[in-house]
Amino acid sequence: RGVLGLQLWMNGLNIALDLWFVLGLGWGVQGVAIATLISEMTALALGLWLCREAFAGAQWRDWPRVFDRLRLKRMWVVNSDIMLRTIALQAAMTGFLFVSSGFGDVTLAANQILWQFMLLTAYALDGFAFAAEALVGKAVGAKSVTLMRRAGLRASGWALGLSVVMALGFLALGPLVIDLMATDVAVRAAARDYLPFVVVLTVLGVACYMLDGIFIGATGTREMRNTVILSVAIYFAVIWALVPVYGNVALWSAFALLNVLRGVFLWRLYPRLEARVARA
């Protein structure tokens, strides 16, 4: 509960500050960076306060345990997998914007606006994914498949509910927000044309976000890394094959496919993850 509250606080504050700094004060990218810094620093302070009782004990000063070679090696492997997965996703997102630039200034500007909707969705779903990591990790430590499944389902249920609310919000208020973010009539029209992709992606992305969190919590990072790399490879193949023919529609469709594939591949591997926990 504490982890979920902490993530909701950090991501909620980040979203609010992004809207204020970027839309209200017109600070642009600088505003996004400042909002992220403030939200993460306040979350760090709040997290340290929540851990005050743990710091009062002697366990955190058990240096042989802290610097245990096998534990450090395992942590290195897990973090290396997460880093490679993140690099692959960054390549996919950078590729999206790079391909957008080939469609002309109007489409590029429209995609940049819609990308801000996707970032808001990412902030929101990340909070539940991080909570799933912690809760699933606790269940794995207790060697309980039942607790693991319950934690994943509960966090995913909340994430799905929020994503539906956000999707409906984008559908209803998206055109107004687009008008606030753009003054050019052509850019506004183009952004509205592709807004339905954002609405659908807000819900489609739940599975891949939550399964990422579940697999990280259960240290199934190798499977997560491999499925992301495979999904990104297919994503770029679809872009290469279809964008020259169908343009921006193919680009958004490829990005939607990327999210679906990540979720499907991890879902097919999930029974294996449960079996591993049961054998531990």
C-alpha cells in the first residue's frame, strides 16, 4: 500500500506539474525536466520517511549481507536486463518521432502533441506497475504463487480502471487540449484525426505495463528483455514495410502492435513464471 501511494504521489505530482509548467507557464521541455526533478525528489524524501523504522534497526548496517557477492551479481544481471529492455523501448520511441519527421511539419507537430497524451498515460500506469513490482516481489519472497497472482490481479485491475477513465477523458477533452497546445489550424486537425489511436492505446498498454512490473518483481527480467527486443524488431519491420504505403496510420498502428505484442508475449510466458516461483 505504501509503495502504491508513493508511486501515485510521484506520478500524479509529475502530471500536475507538467500541465502547469508546460501549458500554463509555457516552459516547454525545460518545464517537463523541472517537473520530473521536483516529483522524484519529493518522492525520495517521502520514501525515506516511510522507511524510518527500518533505518532504526541494525539490518541495514549488516555489511557482509549488503555486499554479498552472489546477491550483487544477481542484482547486476537483473539491472542489465532492465537496461537493455529500456534501450530497446527508447529506440522504438525515438524511431517513432524520427519517422514522424518524414511526414512534414504538420504531421510531426501533431504527433508530438499526441505523444504528450501517451506520456501522461505512461506516468499513470507506471505507478501501478511499480506497485506490482513491490507486491509481487514480496509474494515471491514468501514463495506464494497465490499471493503473487492476487497482487498482480489487484494492481492490474486498478490500472485497467484508471486507463479506461483516462481514455474516456482523452476522447471527451482531447480536442480541447489539442487546441490549447497548438494554434495552427492544420496541426489541430491532424492531431484530432489521430486522437483515436491515443484513446485505444491508453487501454491497450495496460497489459504490457503491468506484466513488465510483475516480471520485474519476480526477477523474470530475462524473459521481459527478450520479449521487448523481439517486439521492437517486429515494430520496426512493420514500419519499414507499411509506412511507405500507409503513412502515419501505419506508424501509429505499428506502435499499437508493439504494445500488444509485449503484452501477449509476456502473458504466454506467465505460467512458466508461476511454475518457477512454486518450485522455489
